[in-house]
Amino acid sequence: MANIHMVLQGKGGVGKSFTAALLAQYMMLKGQKPLCIDTDPVNATFHGYKALNVQRLQIMEGDEINPRYFDALIELIVPSEEGAIIDNGASSFVPLAHYLISNQVPALLQELGHELVLHTVITGGQALLDTISGFVQLATQFPQETRFVVWLNPYWGPIEHEGKGFTDLKAYRDNKARVSAIIQIPQLKEQTYGRDLSDMLQQRLTFDEALGMKSLAIMARQRLKIVRDRLHSQLELAAASL
């Protein structure tokens, strides 16, 4: 059975493409060759990672899912023996979630020998409540054939509300049984680790590409290596869900 990983969140700029790229790099490090697909109709950031061989596929027509385009996506991922990673845009969040549920796609994938794993990002700051709302919508609406992985991204601020961390919030406690894993992206110092990572992401480079650049300062490479190892350790803890 191969897992079909979809990154879904209704808020833009929270790190969905970063999540997809991290997941792809981790799976490749483990010797897998997942099919990588970008369906974001507006910002095809994931597609920009040339080293990940990401295909861009249009599934939207206006504000709606085009059934024929979506059919092409299913035909593309079903034969994959090593799974797929699909990054989706914020603008397609509602129509795509509705389409997946109403057409019983999780059950279909299971019948075809796959399992749907939804990855959703929770971020701090002003987007905290919006991203939590997106998580709740997914967890309460998708059927039991679907597994969830939550990524906590503190880039915009701490993941807490009224003094409570994510796992203490009612939104999580009510849906805890649906969550297979929580991945904590580390808080990075803006002027050092954070800046190095930001520069790497802006260039759409993988960690291996960046670490192989002799033009990059030695300490910058060292910091990126530390960040990579921290992230991989989080993914190792969640390996059974990936």
C-alpha cells in the first residue's frame, strides 16, 4: 500500500509548499521516489523545486474543481508504487475538500491499494485561528479512511491561544483521535538560522543542493545542516504515519 499525501490548508503563506518539499526530501532520503505534484492554481511554489521533479497539474477551472482535470490526477497517482505528495493552494481548499468528500475519494484510494494522508499546517500569529479552523473542518468532515498529520509552524509566532498550546486546545482534543502525528517545525533565530533557511527556500533549493554549494559560507551550511537534522528527527518520530 502506498500513501497519497495531500497538503491542505485554507490560509495562504503558512508553509504548505515548505511542508511538501520537506516531506519529499525525507522520503527520498529513505530511498523512496514519491510522485510530486503541484496543483496550486496561483502560486506553484512546490513546482519550483527542480531537484524534486515536481509536476504541475491544473485541477481548477475558475472557482470549481474541473472533474476531467481531477480524473487526470487520479489516473496519475494510482499507478504510483511509492506514493505521491500533492501540494494544493489555499484558493482550492474549500472546493477540493468538498470534491474529495462528495466523490468518496478516500474510500476509492483505499480500494485501489492506497491510503490518503492529509497534512495540514497550523501557524502562530494572526493566522492561528484561521489555520485551526481549517484543521477542524478537515478533521470533522473527512471519513475514517483518512489519516491526518499536523505541522506546527511557529514562523509567525507561538502556536498558542489564551496561554494554551495546540495540544491543550479544544479543537485538538475534540479531534485527537484523527491525528496520526504532530510535527513541530523548530523556532529559528531570524538573523542566523531563519535567514539561512529563508534564503534557501526563496531559491527553491533542497537541503542537499544548498549544502553542496561551495559558494555558501561554511557556517551557513553548518546552520542549514542543523536545521535539516532537527526536521528529520521530527519526521523520524512520525515515520509510521508517513
